[in-house]
Amino acid sequence: MLIQNLANGQEIVLSQPFSVSQYQNAAAAGAGSYDSRFQANYRNPVIDGVSGLFQTATFSLDSRIGKEVEEISRNYFGYGILFVNDRVMNGVMQNNYFTANVAYHIFLDDNLYSHLAGGIGVTYTRTSLDNSRLRFGDQYDYRDLLTYASTLENIAAYPKSLSFNAALMYTRHDGKKFLQTGAMVYKYDKPNVTYTPLNKASDFSYRAFANADISMSETDDGDEGNSILFNVNYLNSGTKNQLTVGGYMGLKIKKDYDALYKMYLGCMYKLNQSYSPTLAFILNKNTIGMSYDIYTNNVTSANIRMSAFEFTFARKLDFSRMKYTDNKAGRMRTLFD
């Protein structure tokens, strides 16, 4: 009897997708009110009380070329790197993605409040499998391989792949609002972990998003008071679709000269999947966020209880609100930046 199984790897879907901007859109490299920026996200799903079965950690760093450019050369290049570590069963299998992105930013108005960006990137992926930790009774035990002259083991050693992405993004950022929308096509290949010729080729994935953070103050001078924030994120990966929507209330805690302390409280909703209550803070140059996924019964027909914790951190480095123009000093600061 011949039994054939087809399995598709789970696409990485974050509950705070804006927390690692380059994962959401390659054109985000070098965009925003900073010279350089570091972002990190850690996600740990819990299944029936068991933690560590799946873990995802992302880290990114981006900056711009020519931070001190003259005002007559307002357009600029941004660049960034992104690292994603996706672990299964406490590291029995790991997919490591390393992406390098470059983006070109074109300002559309004299005040430098609106700009269009196009980005491209290349991703190197390497998969590791620790078969010494695999145990399936008499079906598979790596120790038995030492006692037989030949085996039917079909696992490749450290498979790797190379893939590409391309993206567009529009941003409007002034003293009263932050509006942003973009789309990206990419192919984050997971390498074939076996030598079989029947491996299915990876499909292209498409991501589109829209972000908005609108000040509730009546002034237009960067007062940075309370605000209301919205996020929509759509992902298409082959025949699979995922829509995430969310809203937050931003409440100013303290504003002292150039230091801003602000709290965002709200919830994200993954359609037919989970609710994610979220708490985030802007703490001057730092941004931190915490969310907890509460999964609905539509996720699986089995009686499995699922949840997930997600933590984010961002740090603006050499923060100067774009040194080459004073017009940027009036822009509101936001969780998206």
C-alpha cells in the first residue's frame, strides 16, 4: 500500500505586523523619522498548555544612505537587513531567513510630508533538522541507522534556497496624522528537506496593508496628544488568505520637551482565527508591545486549545527626525514609525 502526504508550512503571521516593518514591506527600509532603527519581535504559541512547540523571532535594522544630504537632494536610498528564526518543537527543526533590502524614497511635496518608496530584496534561507532528537517508536529512530547497512532515510543535510521580493509603499506623515499603505510580492522559499523529486514548488505570496494613526488634538504643530490608530493587513499565500484588522486608542502619558511617553491599547482580529488584545508604549526613543492571541473554534475541528504570546521592541538610533530639513520636526510620532 502506498500512502502519500502533502504538507504545507505555516506562513508566519504576526499579531503586531507593523512591529518589524521590513517583514511587512521591503520598501520600509530607511523610511521614517530616524537615522537608523532596530526592531524585534518574538512570538510563542501555546497549544494545550505546552509552550515552545513553535517559536518565531525576528530582528531587523535599517538606515538611509546620505543622512546629511542637502535639501536640494531630498530623495534618498534606504537599506536594511532582516533575520527570521522559525523554530519547531524547541528547535528540532529551524528555518532561518536572512534578507537584505534596498529602497528608493521619492518625496512628493515641498514640505516633505508625502513620499513614495519602491523596494527590492533577496532572501537566503537555510533549514536545519536535528534528527538525533526525533523519536517515532519503531517508525523512526536515528540510533537504528547505526545498526543497519542501508536505510531509507531521505533527509537532506542543511538544505538552503534563495528567493526575492519587490514592494511599493506610500506614506503621508505630518503633525496630525500618519497614513501609510503598501503591497509586496515575495517568495520566501522553505528549502526541500528531503531528496524526493516530488517536492512541491513554493508559491508566490502577496501582502497588502494600510496603517493610520490620527491625532485627536486640534493643533497642527506636532502636539502629539491622544490619537486613534487603525491597521489592516492582507496576506495571500497560494490558495490561503489571511486578513487581520485592528484598532487602538493612543493616550499621551507625558510630554516633556522632545521626550514623549504614550500608551496604545486595543485589539487585533485575525479573520476566523483569533483575537489579540494588545498593549504598546512609546517610551521616548523606545517602543515596546505585548499581545496575547485568543484563538476561536474555527481554527481546527479538533478540540485543541491554542493561544500565543507576542512581544515587540524597537529602538530609534541617532534619532534626529531627518537632519536635512526642519520641516520634519513637526511630524507626530506614532507606533508605526
